[in-house]
Amino acid sequence: MNIVSGINLPKSADASDLYIQCNESASINYQEDEKKVVLSQGGIVSSNSYFNSFYELFYTKYTTLSSIYYVLKLEGDFKVAVYREVNGENKREIISEQNFEKCQFSEPVKILPINLLQNENAGRIYFEITCSSEQGAFKEAWIATDENKTREVSLAITICTFKKETYIKNTLTAIFQDELLQTKNFKLFVVDNGRTLNKADFTEPKLKLVPNINAGGSGGFTRGLVEALEENVYSHFLLMDDDIELESQCIYRLFSLHEYAKTDLAVAGGLLNLEKKHMLYEAGATYNEDSKTRGFAPGSLTAANHNIDLRSSSSLNRLLVEEHIDYGGFWFFSFSKDVVEKIKLPLPLFIKIDDIEFCLRINELGNKIVAFPSMAVWHQPASAKKLNWETYYYIRNDLITYAIHYSIEYMDTVQHFTKVILESLSRFDYNHVEMVIKSFEDYIKGPDFIKNAEPEAFHVNIIKLSKSYNDQNEIEDKVVGTNLLTRWFKVAAESSIEWSSVSEKWKSASKEMTSTIFWQQYLGLKK
């Protein structure tokens, strides 16, 4: 028996609808040592939920699986039914129905095998158990198969962190308390850009703390990849943000997906809204999709499955319609060693757009990026964060990414930023104008500017610059606005001469700046 996925109970009531559905005669006991669903006669518990549905359509499309079955830990007498739903149909099809008597937790029951549909009728599968005895209980379940894996998988997990100690502790606890996950071959690299974590707290054999300079997310994730590549034992990699809430079963399912995958694919985890836990904020995205001419339109990300309430069957079935994506965020993103050998490492963009640029190279390689339902983390949406210094990285890194992957026209770009600057000046938002101009100036300097910069000190300076005009008075406003506008027109005019050559420099330097040798020098690992 090979377990494809565990079916877990929720850790807390605020996310329970994403795990199971209960009627009024069933309730969850949340005591950690006795977590279970307690049922009275007629009580019903169902895995008809985001995390615990089996997305048959995706598994048959991307894996070699053709048959699965459920294994349930029950106590009491039960009727167990298995259902399938498909998108667009307001009905469910019964696959099987069985009765079990005098069940005990010590002897899990096995449901009849389910032959997976290999056509457009494939959908979403879940079970529903009804208590027939006076009292009963459901503890946990597994989705299993007797089919052989396509390959063995060893996973290097990198978490890049900067002073998010509480989040890191919770994530590590979730991973190392997951008994099913402990059967898998993985190692966790926690790259500590803030250098505030205590090595004495990292004693697990499958865990390594890596102090690192603050080279941003791209520097932290790449440091983890470099560490893992040096060990030369991992077939796949998973990158995860530090400020997430994790359902550890997502990692176990990731293992199964890679183990049974038909072809090499990258997996983009969904982003659940940390402030509204039942809402899917996005499941992958497309970059620059609306620009037919590939003109410059920074920030042109179009989220897939944006803001979906996951508490209804219709919403879950909607996820069966796979939307095209070419990007997955590094909050949960997995790929193979083969991909790294072909496209190399991320660019040193500090933060913002680094994951987009990396995904563009995966797409150019011809590999598929899949947003697989039931794999997601809770995270604060980007729209909830409004830090002015981030503007610098968004714009500068957008320019670099466009230069490498698209045709970036001088007039389109200057007109775009002139409009942005004039609008910001009309609001007296001089700090924003400073970030826009600074990002453009640094892009024009070419790749040597990043190669030779000390990322930690540079970032401190960007934060300081982003607050340059916090204390302006009314008289100074006019002078500052005039000076900023003059500065912009000057750099815009001067850049016209070297525009094409700068774009080519970024494109040609990208191969060097994604190499292991470059990153070892950039991070101070080799002088």
C-alpha cells in the first residue's frame, strides 16, 4: 500500500470548513491527544472540502495513477459512501456504498478500490460516512493505491526568513509533528537572513539552520538551493515563505505528485487569505498576459482563481477547470533538480519579481507549471501590504525582467513612468516619486550595479530613501516637486542613447548572474 495523501482534521475551528463537513449530529473534539469527530446516530462527516477532496481530474492528467482507495479509522457502525462531482453539474454521482460494523481505531477499514476516469468525466472525489450505531467516532483517513511509483523523490525544502521567529517555529512544528510526512525523504534548510535564530533550537536530523547575509528573498532561497545542491542527494526542491501558516499534508501530497508524475512539472501552491481563511486569494497567475505587443506595463499579474470562497461544492468544482498560469509564488513552489541544471538559479533581485522571472525561464524550457488544488498555504495577500520601499524593487526588477524576456521600448516605458510621476506629484507623494526615479536610474546603470552592490547595506539605504520627504513643509513642496520632475526628465532624456545597449547587457549578464559561482561570491561564501 502506497499512501497518496492523508486526510487530516482541522487544527482549529476557524478553518474547519476547508477540511470536513459535519451535520448537527457530529462535532469535532479538538483536544490534541484525542482529536476526532464524535458522532451520534445519524451523524454525518464528509471529506467534501478543499483540502480533503481527491481532485481526480488533475491526478489523471498529471500522474500515472489509475486506481485509489480509502482507508478509514472508525469506531462504531457506519455506512460509507464515495461520491464524484464534476464542474458545472449540480449533482453528485455515487461511486460505492458499504456498511461496516463494530469498527475499532486499531483496525482501519478499507473501502473498495475506485477506478479513476481517464476522460472529461473525471471530477472531484470524496467520502461521506454516516453513523449507524448509537455513538461513533472518526479519527483519520488515508487515500492509498497499490500502484508502483514512477520514481523515488527526495525533497530539499528551503524557507527564507527575516525575523519571523514565531512563524518559523509554527511551521517547523507542523512539519515535524506530521507522522506521515516523517516517512518521506526530505531535509529542511532554514536560511536566516536576519541571523536571529538560535542554532540550539535546530537539532532535528532533517533540519539545518543556515545563517545568511540579508540578500532578500532571492538571496535566501538561492542560498538554500546552493546548500542543497552541494549535498547532491535531492531530486526536487520546495521553496516556502517564512510568514505562512502551513498544512503539512500539502508537502506529503507534493511528494506523491512528483512520485507519480507523468512528466517533469513545477508545482505552484495556492495562496489562502490569512485574514479570511476560507478564501482562496489566488492559485497561480499569468504575467504580462494582456500586453500583445509586450510593451512595458509593470505589475501586470493576473491571478488565477482569484478570491474564491472555498466553503461550497460549486467553488470546489470550479477548481476542476484548469486556468492557464505561467507563474507561482515562492510562498510554496516546487521543481526538479533537472530544472535547476537547465535554467540555473534565481536572479539576485533581492525581493519582488524574482519568482516571476524564475518561472518565465521554466516556461521557456517548455515545462508545465501546475496549480494543484488542495496544495496551498495561508499568507497575507500582497494587497494588504503597502510599503513604499517595495515600489523600488517592483519597478527596477520589472524593468530587468522585461529586458531579459521581452522587447522593452524606450518611449512606452518613459511615457508610462512620466504619467506615474505626474500623478504622484499631484498628490504630493514625493516618496513614491523618489522610488520610481531611483529604480529607473539603477536599471540604466546596467547589471554591474547589482553585481558590485552589497545587498544588505543597499537595502538599508533604499528604506531610508523611501522616507526622504516625510517632513516637508508647504514652501518646500514646490521646490521638491520641481527638482524631482527636472531629475526625471534629465535621466529619461539621457537614457535614450544607451537604452538598447543597457537592455542587451541585462540579457547577456543574466546567465552569469544565475550561476552557482556568481552566487557563492555574491553571498560571500567564496572570496
